[in-house]
Amino acid sequence: MEASPISQPTMIPRPQHNISRANISANALKVLYRLREGGFRACLVGGGVRDLLLGREPKDFDIATDARPEQVYKLFRNCRLIGRRFRLAHVQFGQEIVEVATFRGRGEEDENGDGPSVERTASGRILSDNVYGNIEEDAWRRDFTVNALYYDIDNFVVIDYVGGMADLKAGLIRLIGDPTQRYQEDPVRMLRAVRFAAKLGFRFDLVTEAPLHRLGHLLDQIPAARLFDEVLKLFLTGSALQTFELLRHYRLFGCLFPATERCLSHQQQHYPKTLLVRALASTDQRLAEDKPVNPAFLFAALLWEPLRERMKQLGAGDLSDIEAMQAAADAVIQAQLHRTALPRRHSLPMREIWEMQQRLTTITGKRPLRLLGHPRFRAGYDFLILRGETDEEAAALADWWTRFLALDEAGRAQALQPSKASPHKAKSRRRRKPRSARKAPKSTPLQPEI
């Protein structure tokens, strides 16, 4: 990485910044003070410092120190070491984790070629980075200038080696070093750049922005499990809709959800009205109101259009509606797994939300009452409400369920009497052909209904 370190950092004393220990997690302070008492240098760094300077409440607090991971481990009984690409210490206090990283070095070999170095692939992606250094080297190894500010617990000074304070005041996202090289070192930095721009409302430095349009293919090198974690960060931090717009603008969304991008491209003139846009806006609203959000619901929305497209392809066959739904879900999920992981704890509820859309079409007999007790009924109903915002047929069905839920027990029983049935008839299911007229079954059996 090319860098031009300045000889002296900018030191912002306590009277000239707004960071107060009263706004720092008590557990993070414990870690900072214990490291200092152990004879090590310890600074708050990264997003925690950035957000405090912006007057925001940090989501978490990260610490940088000259203590090696094994030394941190000895200081804290509630510590565990993680990571292969770069060794980190996690100090756990109940549900809160304080991450402690050792100052990184340049990773350059000595004259004999025997010194430690950063391990890279032929394309430049970093595989191993367990090379340690001092605070200045660490600052120049970080990704964005606004994330490379240090709050020193010794004297409460903010230390700036890379011009991060100026970019923070200007509302600018700027990579440290050569952007193309930094994106090649870790392509996930492109997603992080978009996430920070959306979350903070900052604009991109032009040099930082330029490679985003052409380097999305580098994300193919990243493990699917890591991309899944990044997707959650992208869409579950309160700025999902703006993040989505930026990802599409820089042609990065299709690298994460290629099937969804194809569907959106086919209906380009209508996409502002899609269920996905409404779901992302709803997610932002729920987070703003401090309400819980369900990743399974989010992925159900992200993959809904590919599911519908696949179901249409299967609709001309001999499958019932529920069988077509299950077969389409299998195909869509398997295709998505090539890009992002999708753990079963999320994929199974997602499938149930999809299948609930079929079940909610039955609004006669005792089925509606039985559905009320289904563990995914509420998520399925909420999903139907979102569908109703862009689909008239779904809107009529959602209206029936909304009125039905507003009734008391007696009212619901009365509403389901044959003579009092709702005028919003469920779409009749296609009758299956007689067994003798069906085609031979496929070699791969369909997944049973969840």
C-alpha cells in the first residue's frame, strides 16, 4: 500500500473535541484502563471515535493497543482470541463484546527477505495480516480516514495521522492510500464504503469513488459466509433503502443478489414500487422506532422477485401451487448460496413466510382460525400487507385478513359461516391432473412442506 505518512500527527486536545468518557461504554473503559495499568498503550479507535465526534451513539467500541493478542488474553479472563486473517482479542461482558486489535505494521520484508510480511493472493487480496507495528503504521493501514482517529486514554487527546478530522467535518468518505489497491487487498471495502456513505450521509472523494463502478467482480473472491455478514450490516443498520440505491448505482447489488438484480432490471420503470423497496423502507422505520427486525423477513423480500419468476416458469407444469412454491424456493435458495451464505435459522423461516402467502389465500372453512396459531402467521401477514401496497389482488386479500383480525372470537366464527363469507374470494387452486395423466416423477424428490 502506497502511503505518505506525515511527520507529526494532528493532536486535538480535550477542550477542542466533544468526546467524553461519560459517553463511552463502561466496559470499554475497563479494558482501556487495564491495558494501561498493564504497561501498554491503549486507544479507542474506529467507528466509536467517529460517531462520538459526530454526536452519535456508537454501536460498539473498538480498541487498538501495542499489546500482542496473547498478552491481552492474559490480562482478561473473559477474553478469547479469534481470526486467522488478522488475530483479534474479544473481551466479553455479558452481551457486549469489546474488540481489541494490536497495532498493525507495514508488513514489509527486511533486506534478506526473512522478515514478516502480509500474505497476499496473485490479485493482491490479503490472506494473512498478523504483522504488528506502532500506532502511526496502524493508522496508515486502516481503510478510511474517518475511521483512523484515535482517542488516547492517557491524556484524552484525539490523534489524527491521516486527515480524518478534516474529512469528518467535510462529510467525506476517503480511502487511505491508492483506492484500487486497497479494494484489491480487501474487496469488502467497497461494501463498507457504500455502507458508511449511506449511514453517515457523506459523499465520496472522487478518487475513492472512481473504482467502485468497475471492481464489483472482485467480490466473487470473498467467502459466502463473510458476504452474508456484510449483507446484514448493509441492510440492518437503519439506512437500508439508501444503501440499496447506492449499491445499485455502483453495480454492486448484482454481485450480492444477481437473480434479484436481473428481475429489477427487467422491470426498471416499476422498481421504485416493488415490494423490496417497501420492505427496506419498513426496516429502516422499525429500526428508527427501536423495534426488532427479522433477517428472514428481509431475505424473503430480497429474493421474492426471483421466487415469483421461478414459480411462473414452473406454472405450466404439473405441480400444484404449493409444490411449485417449494420447488422454486429450492432453486432460488441454492442459486443464492453461491453468493451469500443463508443459514438455516434464516432460510427456514423465510420459506415459511413465502409458503404462508399461499396459505393465506384460503379464507373459508376453519383454515383461517388454524392459521392464526401458526408461528409464522404474523410475519406472513406483514409480508402480505407489503405485497398489497403494489398488488391489487394481494391488497384485497390483506384487507380481508386485517378486518378478520379486528374481530373478536365470536365475530371471527360468524365471519366464516358459509352465508357470511367474505366477498374477497381466494384464488382457486389449479386442479391436479389424474395420476394416470401425469408425467413420470422427477428423479430428485421435492422437499416436503415445512
